[in-house]
Amino acid sequence: MDFFYTIFILTTITFTFTIIFTLTRPTRRFNLPPGPPGWPIVGNLLQVAGSGKPFFQYVRELFPKYGPIITLKMGTRTMIIISQADMVHEALIEKGQVFATRPAENPTRAVFSCNKFTVNAALYGPVWRSLRRNMVQNALSATKLRMFSEVRATAMDKLVDRLKTEAEANGGAVWVLKTARFAVFCILLSMCFGLEMDEKTIEQIDDMMKMVLLTLDPRLDDYLPLLRPLCSKKRKRAMEVREQQIAMLVPFIERRRVAISRPGSDPRAAEFSYLDTLFDLTVDGRSDPPSYPEIVTLCSEFLNGGTDTTATAVEWAVARFIESPTIQSRVYEEIKSVVGERKIDEKDIENMPYLNAVVKELLRKHPPTYFSLTHSVREPAKLAGYDIPKGVNVEIYIPGIGEDPKLWTNPDRFDPDRFLTGGESADITGVTGLKMIPFGVGRRICPGLGMATLHVSLMIGRMVQEFEWRSWPENSKVDFSEKSEFTVVMKNTLRAMITPRV
């Protein structure tokens, strides 16, 4: 739908219903946090849409004026956005059980999530507990992660080979995000399905996953349901994408079912996969195991949850290495001192304090997303003295904590030494203190935290061990501007020059 036509429709609707709204609005008044005044019906929707800014930037500019907790009315949705550590601690730690659920989904997302049958989207309750327990214990535990060490080693070799091939064909220049994304997707695909696939098949599944994410991007009718009759083509397209997603993944699900029911029938099949745990999964409150569409949804969640977040972190890491050759050199020298001439292995990472400090600083300064997954309250609650009604979206603005000068010394500076000689510390799980929360915090903290940090550490370690990274074009400065694209990525995707280490 043309943007300006949409704005015209919204404006017409707004003025048409203003008098009706004024006469029929409820008398109940909540003491909501402050925020910019909006229009009847649409609230702040037109202001956000018309600002021309990414949503995270629009919100960032509101905090100095309205304070660390604000309210935005986005059509039929009310968003309460928090950007201060003590308020996040109050909500997600002190009152964690109350703030642990999710708000209602729009119809499109409900189709792809099988009505919230995922770890991330499920309402707080028995279904969520069953799905999360299964994912953590049977796919993401330290024991299970170790089972896929060879898969990661193979993916790292492919990553290096791809970078070399691309550099040889382009005068030493490579696209960082694309290559990193493919490598981590290979790892997750193998962990999920336990099947060997050729690169063409992997790329086809990856393209499908990206298409699903694009389809799930918010639309105006998500905020104003009365516009849905005007968006029937987009809803139809979403259903087509869902059908394509199921049609593409079900054959691999069936192939894996055969492989585990007849051991040896597929000699290339892995001993274990996340998918194996889903066929007969017992979900509290249900008598039947997951259906194939539900299994497709859970597998897609596993793949999408760890791909772009990891690849984005790798791109930002390389940008920081180019900006600061000293940091890059120190990582390389630490790797040499620990592993010598052999390839860095994931078991080596725990013996590399500087690499670990780099990763922690990377997650502080460049969290993969600027908003944690949306929370909602199970019952009316109070937060920082304000009312939090049922049904509102509670959003956590992550950079507000990781860049808070009250919590950090020189927070705008990228400085891994703050965690070593600088004497600063931060527990990214939030258990011993809340200073940075790249994976969320509390009951709904990302279950893939351990896997993500392992993948980021291993990938950037191997990339620095194999290559020296420089700016492209030569002597140009890195542009650290941001944009939102599933995750918060570099506005101008990073191309770099690489030179193999001697």
C-alpha cells in the first residue's frame, strides 16, 4: 500500500472518529508513564511513521524529555518502554512472575507461531515451561552443545574457505555479514535437523527463513485492525509464505524421522538433533505430541533465533577491529600464545580473557537487538509508581542500560579493558547485578545465551587467527551508523579487506 495513501486513510479515520471517541471513551484513568501527546484513535502512530526515523532512534530521543519510562499509544496498542536498570530489575526480577507473559499477537504472527506455540511467544504457563525445558535441556545445555563441536569446526573451515575464495575474486575484499550469516546458519541447521545438506539446499532454506522474517515485519493494520480490509493481499501473501515454509521443511522432518527410526538408513545423519526431541514431546496440558506445522514453527524459531543475532555481532566485531588495530592485534597475540600454530578450538576460549572481554564489550555496545522481546503483565501491576494495565506491551530498551553513564565509565567508548584492568564487571545473565542485558533477563531470558556467546567467540577468534582485517576502501573510516533489519545492523553493510596471516 502506498505510504501517502495510507496516511490519508489514517487521517480521515482519525478525524471521523474523534468525536465518537471523545463521547464514548471510558472513565477509568490509569496513571501511565509520561509520553508525547497523540491523536485520538491512532495515538502516536502518525508521529512515529512520519518521523522518517527508525523506531529505536525515535524512542531514544524521547527519554531526555520524558524520563527513563515512557508511554507510546500506537493505535490499539499501548507501549510502556523502560530504559533504566533499576526499573528493569523491579519488573523482571523483583516482579518477574507478574511481568513474565507475552501480549496478544497479530493474526499473521499467530499463523506462523501456531498460536504462540514457541518458546519466545508462548504465554507464561505450562506450554511455555514444557517447550523451554525441552529446548534448554535437550538442545542448548553444555552437554548437548559439546555434541556438535565437530559441526562447528567444519563450519569454521567453510567460513575461512569462503572468505579466501571471495577475497581472491575481489582483490582482497569480502562482505562480512553475508559470509558470517551463512556459517552460523550451517551450524544451526545441522543442530536442528541432524542431516547433511548441500550448499544449494542450505541457501534455499536460509532464503525461506529470511522471507518469513520479512513477512512478520509490523504493518499498520497490526496497530489499527480497522485497516485490515485494506490489507487483504498482504494477508494472503503471508498465508502463501507459511504454506511454502511448511512445504519446504516437512520433507526434512520426515527424512529425520526415518533416520532415527531405522538406524543406519542414512549414514550421514547425526547421532542427535533438536528435532528428535520434538516428535514425541509431552506438553503439559496437552494429550497429543506436536503436529507437523507446530514442529515447523519450533524448528524455525531455533534457526531464526540464533542466526542473525550471531552474524550481526560478528559484523560489529570486525568493524571494531578495523577501527582499532590494537584490539585486533591483542586478540591475535592472545590466540597465538594459547594455541600456537594449530586452529583455535572452542575449548581454548575459556583460556582467553581478552577475547572474552572483547565479546562482552561487543554485547554491551552492540546488543543484537535494541528491544528485548515484548513482555506483558499477567495482572494489573505497578512499576516505578505507575500503573501497568493488563494487555499493554512492556518494552525494554537495552542500550539505555548498557550505555548508562551512572553504570559505566566512558560508556560511549569501545574498551574491552574495562572488564580487565579497568575493574568494571557485568553479569550478562543479570543474576549478580543488572548492568547489561543483551539477551534479556529474568524468567524470559534468551535460552540460547550460552550458544550465542560460544558461536560469536569462536567465529571472531578464527577470523582473526586466519586474517588481518583492514578497511575497504583502504584508509577509509568505518561508518558505525545503524539500521534495524531483524537485528540492529550496520547501516552500510561492512565490506573489508583481508590478508591471510603468515
